[in-house]
Amino acid sequence: MNEEKVKQLLKELLEEISQGENPDQELLGSAQQLQSDIDSLLNPDVDSSDNTVLDDMIALEALFATRHPVAEKIIRELVNSLSRIGI
């Protein structure tokens, strides 16, 4: 897995949450913040030693499980992908 795969998964996550007539704004905001955090994490010029993205993703996975099962699967895949690239 590379960084492009991670970015693709983030895009899929945002699309999944945005679907429907009344997208959940709380979850959408959380996913957008996650995208920003991961972008920072992948940026080699940013100090990411204090970054808690993986912990945040695991917490979001539980939240998504009740409201968006597909988003939960994407989050799980993101965690695995980031782990594989050493983050």
C-alpha cells in the first residue's frame, strides 16, 4: 500500500458519508478532520511525533459501525494501510 491508496480510501470515505439526502454532518466533519490529519501525517515536512491519527481512526471506526457500516470498513482498511507504510 502506498500513499495514493490511502488518499483514495479517504476520498471513498468522504463520498460514502456524504451520500443520501441528509448526510450526517458530525460524521462528515470528523472524516474531513481525519483527512486533514492524515495529509499532515503523510507530509514529510511536518513533525508527526505527537500525531494520534491511528487512535482517532480506531475511535471513529466504532462510531461509523453504528451509522455507516461501509465507512467502518473503509476506516479499517485505512488503519491497515497506514500501518503497512510505517505510520
